[in-house]
Amino acid sequence: MNVIERQKRLYVAKAGEQVRKGKMSRRDFLRAAAVAGFGVSAAGLMRMERAVAAPVKAPVWARDYLRAQDEMNAWLTEVGGRFSGTTIRLSSESTAPSQITSGLIADNFTALTGIEVIWEQTPLDQVLSKITQDTATESASNDIYYLDQSWLGRFVNDVVDTRATYLSNSGSDLNMPGYDFDDFIAELVPAIAEYQGTLVGVPFDIPIFIMSYRKDVFEQLGLEVPTTMEAYAAACEAIFEAGLTNEDGSQIYGTAGQWKTGHYSLQCDWTSWLWSHGGSHTNADGQAVINDDAAKAGAAYMLRLGATMPSGATTWDWSGQGDAVGQGLAGVVINWGEFFPAWDNPDTSKVPGLMETAPLPMEDALRTRDECAFDETPGIGHQGGSCLALSKYSTNQDAAWVFLQWATSKETMALAAAQSNTPVRQSTFDDPRTLERAEPMAGTTRHFPAILTAIKERMGTEPHFPAWADISSTGATIPTELGLMITGAQDIDTTLNNINSAIQEGIDEG
């Protein structure tokens, strides 16, 4: 690590300390982190900007279920027991999976291994602050890192390549029987857990775009569910022009966007239209190409959709968009799947049971991963996942690996997903407890098939070069320039040329 990189990390760590002490707002922290090149993906920002959820506890049956896993428990006792008295530390966001998993540790992990686990759960800004502090000083204070996917390129040299160190050694008894790394959905590993061939971590969550539509509106207008980009835009226009209203008199618009000027949500929305028209941020030679004809076609399409949205769309981030759909303001939308369960909640939604999912419309053209650089993978289903990684500076790596396998095992992750909507293992999607909740209800899982299809067949991943977050995150060049375009203050050519220059500069700096 060079001097400049170390200084940047210490700068972010110091800013995080200011937030913790109440001397800096989280918004200002995000700006400071972005300046240093440590942005946050859409998934991370969505969680950071929402109110802290009430604590979630694992149900009693979950504890009983884990106690019945004889093979795993025998391994924990025999192999994990070698590290009895060791303490493992990690810091992550306070999400439902982390709350449930941490609540199972005492009775189902520590009781069998004697390994103590201190799992600190804080907002994502504090997680980033701790990681930058640890890695800048090569400290062993945390054994496991929670890594937002946008950080992979920055921390790849600070983690243990678990594939090379553990998984490839099939004869090692440090590998949990039945752990089955291949059960992690194959498409997720290179997208959220790998960087240029290094297995940075183990997949942990995966928010992703899916398509949802109002079945009552489509039935009333006799519309077919769109399967092409042209059909999607035409459906938005038909709904908008029909002038339908909800029971409260509010208009039903064609679609809704997460188009808040200067916000990373706008960049996320834009990628779907860029990628679905054959464009990309980079080419195979590692050069920026976001101002070519394909990108211009995507921008024109985006503005076409904007004409069917409520005027407030330019002030909405992902939560604003999700709320708008829940209030009945959109007939069809492509957005984060994790908002779908709220639409089925009759206590908060005006459209319970009315929203349906369908496969994302096929892209007009699509570049391959090999035609891009820095792990960019075009696809209309924009994703924003994270992973758990072993610290290179940990003095307890083997014990941490034992714990990491237990925490991300089929059994534990199935239980964690009982209160979550971002499964990363195929077995979780297939679990009977998942399938029985696939009905219109609060906490529904009936959108899971659409999520799985999007992951396996339609997933889009942004570039992972180190300076990417500095260019794409809230307040940075891309969402700021896009904001000028969608509000009519700047034309498409000027917008894309400015973005292209910023991306190229970031690549060259790397």
C-alpha cells in the first residue's frame, strides 16, 4: 500500500469517527468517502438511508433446527473445538440476516466450539470507517470484513483468498462437510465476491432489479406483459395516456423512476437503459466508451420513459420510487426486488396483491463481459450485493474461517433468509419455509422466482476499478451529469461526453 492510499484510508476512518461523535452528518461522510474513492453501492445506501429496523430475533424453531444438524455439529465440536478460547471479531450492518445469525451464535456455535464471537452491528458508514482504519494500519482488530461490492477493488490486497487458501484444499478438515460452495448461485461469485480472479469473500446478500406490473391495470387496458424494450416503453405510454385513476383519485402513471438528481439511485436506473441498448461504461481495452451510439440510444430511451412518470420522479431515490409504486402511482416498473414485499402489506400499501412479477424485457442489444473491463457485466438486472471476507491481518484466520463457514452454511443462511429477501444460495430459494410464504402477504416471497431468474440470466454489474465509486456515487460526476440531462438542462451528447471523460480519468488514475 502506497503512502497516498494509506492517507486516504485514514482520512475516511477519521471522518467516520466524526460521524460517531455527532460532529459530521452521514451525508457529509458519504461525500468525504467519495472524495477518497470509497463510495457505497446502491444496496448499502438503501439500508443506510432508511430508519434503523427493529431488532429481529431467530425463532425458537431455528435454534432447534440447527441443533439437529448432526454432521455440521460434530465437525464444529471436533475441528472448531481446537480453537476454544479464541475470540473472533467482525463489524457489519445491522440487517435482518446479521441480527438473526448473531442471535444463533451463543447456543449453536460457541457452545460447540468454545470460540467467542463479537459481532458489532453498526451503520455502513461505521463499517467502512473501521475497515479503512484496520487496513491502513494493518491491524488485527477485526478478523472478518463486511465488504460492499463497490469496495472489492480497494481491499483485494487486504483479504485472504479463501479459494486458494482453503476451498481448493479438498483434504483439509478445516473445510466444513457439506458446506458446498457451489450452492452459492454461480453468477453471484464473480459479481459480488471476486476481483480479477481473487475470491475476495463469500457472497452475503444480493439486491437486484426485477420487473413488476399492476395486473388490474394491464387487464383493464388489455395490455400484454412486455417482453421487449419497445413493448416496455409502449406499455408505459399506453398506461400514461389512458389517464386511469386510483380509488383516491390519484393518477396511475406509466412508470416511476429513482431519478433524484445527483443521487446514486439515478446512476443505477440509468445502467438498465445503457446496458439494454448495447452500451457499457468500458470496453475490453479498459477504455471509457459511454458516449458511443449505443449509450446515446439508451439515454434517448430513458428520456422517453421519463415522459410517462410523475413530475416528482426527479426528486425520488429508490425509497421514493418504491413508495410511489406502493401508493398506486405506476402501472409497471423495473426496480429493486426488495421493495416488492412492502407492496403486499395491506397495512401500508394501496396495491396489496395487485403487483405481479414477470421476466425482465429482453435487451435490444447486449455486450458481453469479455467486451468490457474491470468485471463490468452488462445486463438490465442491475445488482448491488456484498460479501464477507477474511482479513489478511487476522491472527485467528483458521478460527475465523470455521466461523465464516458456519455463518454462511446452507442451514444458517436458510434461517437468516426467513426474515430477509436477498438469498444468495440456491438451497435457500428451494427451502420449503421459503416456498410456503409465496402468497400475497406482508413478508411475501412470491417475487423470489423473478429474483432468481434475474440473478442467473439477466444480472448487470458495474465496473470494479478502484476509482469507480468516486465517479458514480451520490454527489459524484455521473449522477450529477445525468441530473442535468433528465431535467432538460443539458443535452445527451454533452452529458455523455462529460461522463466519459470522468470515467477515463478515473481509469487512468488507477
